[in-house]
Amino acid sequence: MPKQFHSKEFDPSTRLKLDIFRRYVREWIPVFLSGYKAKPNFPRMCLFDLFSGPGMDTDGNPGTPIIILEELQNYCSQHANKKSSDVKIELFFNDIKRNNTNALIMHLNSIRCQKNCCEICILNSPFEQLLQDQRICQPLASKDAACLVILDQFGIKHVDTDVFQFFSKCPTTDLLFFISSSFVKRFADDPSFNTRLPIKPEEIKATDIKNIHRKLCENYKSIIPANIEYYLSHFTILKEKNIYGIIFGSKKLLGLEKFLKVAWEVDNETGEANYDIDNDPIRSNHGSTKFFPEMKEMNSYKKVDLFEDELRNALIRDQMSNVQLYRFCLERGFLPNHVNELLKKWHEKNDLLVIPQINSRSVPRKGCYYIGWKYYDNNDEKLVFRIKE
């Protein structure tokens, strides 16, 4: 960890990264802490911040450990009537520097509520040793513990292919890790770096710096064992001339949907960056189609247009159900509302066939396309869609 990182105020790109972490934690907590079921799916909820730092910068801006505790307290205070009392909450914070964890303990104690519902474990271990520590490994390996791991590493060396595969095999774990993607370009020929990552030096050199984080995510995806269902996404952050970013992983499509929801909230144009990756004209023209409709074709998003073309062609080749469309959109970085908008447009143009399924559990409502987690999770195929040829 750079010596001066926490000894000054967080810069805008760091605050953006922390905002994404906060938003995802806020989405994640209710899934496992809500008491709407007679018995929760997971009796334990575990959050891990394994590069915690002291918890705040010099101006009092919260880092990830404080964000985690704040979001838990906010949920408990705002949804006390919904919170399950049967879920044990455990927080694990690690930093190799004892002065950091001493400061963190002080900051945590200053905001911790009197109920002490959360069990907090503070560690001072090198990251490599943590994956041998039973306090960490046991909940990660358990099917009875819902886990969220945040690895706010400095650089690129800690989450190598072995570490990534370790987390991808954990049965109920979502993963958010931060990576300094510019280092990959800078040290492409350095074996101490490039041999730890799932990307070859020639691939690094052939990839434009603006695309390096996206490329890294694709390569991490390529090393997921074939017998493991695991979903990845990313968000890229430009800081001056350097590229950084978050890579997200989850066993569940619901986790992927919630991360993509956050990403599209932060970047409502392409859902993946705080800058223009693909040289989309509409970004530089600031949405000028509003005033010059004839420029609409020129001012399009490449990513959005490609998705529309891909979905349309898929529905020309073969029909797809609402369950299949849910997975289709998320795996391509889009949300159900994006699919709903396209289906509605094609439906109104009479280009789309919408066929109710006889075995549906209920009669489909007009104008509703049922693209959502609960239908996917229950395999509830209500409708089938096909583009008319």
C-alpha cells in the first residue's frame, strides 16, 4: 500500500470507486438480511475487507470498512421491521499494518451502535496467509454463509489466477476487487507481473490502453473452470492518464444484475466506465440528438447498438423465453429494463411475436414481458418471443 494513500484526502476517482462499493453493499445487504421468509436461506452473513486501511482519509471520508458498517446500520435503522433476527452478521477487516488497524478500531468504535449485532474480527496478516486462515476460509467454504469479499488492492499482484479461481469456487461468495490496470500495460514484459495474470504479454501490447481493463475482465472470465457457473462484470475508471477498475464476480445472476444496476446508475450511457472507451460520438456531442434528430444515427452508442442488433438477430434465428432473455441481457452487460424497452419498441411496430406459454403458473398480463430474477429463479416461462421474418 502506498505510504501516503490514507494520509491525504481521497481524490475523485477513489471516491467514485468507493461510491460503487457502497452502492453494491447497499444492494447486497437486503438480499440476505430481509426477514420476509420464515427461515432465511443463509443463517450467516459475512463481509470481508481484506485490504482495509485505517477506515478513513485525513478529511474523514469513509473507506470501505466504515462504508460497510454504515450501510448495515442504515439498513437496520430504516428497515427494522423487515430485518431478520435469525441471521448472524460477521465482519472481517484485515490490514498488514498494525497502525492502520489500530486507527480502524478507533473509527469503528466511534460509530458502532450499542446493540452490537455485528461481530467484528480484525486481522493483521499478509494477504497470502489469509487464504490459509480458518477464520476466513471456513465461512467462504460454507454453503450456509452468504459472503461478500472486497479486495481493494494496490497494484495488480494479489489477485492472480490462483486467487481468482479460489474465490470463483467459493459456493456463496460475491467478489469485488480493484485493480490498477495501467500497471498491466506498463509492466507487460516483466515476468513478476505478467505471469500472475490471465493475459499474455502479446495480448497486453495489442490492446489499447483505454480497453485494457475490459480485456482483463474477459481474460479472467476465460480461466473460470468449465464446471463452475460464475458471472463477471467490470467498471473502468480513468484517473488522469491511468486506467483503474473494478472486477465483479458472483455465483448468481441476481448478484450480476445488482452490480450492473449500480454500474448503469454511475454511467447511464454504457454502464461500464467514467470515460469514453469506444469513441462514441454521442458522448462528445452531449446528447445532441435531442435538438437534432437527424443526427441520431451518427450519435449512437456502439455498445447499445451492438446489443440491439445481437438481440434482434438472436430472435430472428430462434425464439427465446422470458427466462432465457433474462440471462441473455445480463451476460452482455445489460439490464432487464433495456430488453423491455426493445421488446416494447418491436412489439409496437408489429415486428415481434409474443406467445403465452400454456404451462405458465399464471395468465400473463398485457404489456408485461416478465424479464426478472424471480421468473428466472423459478424457471417460470410465461412468454416466448420471436422476431417476424
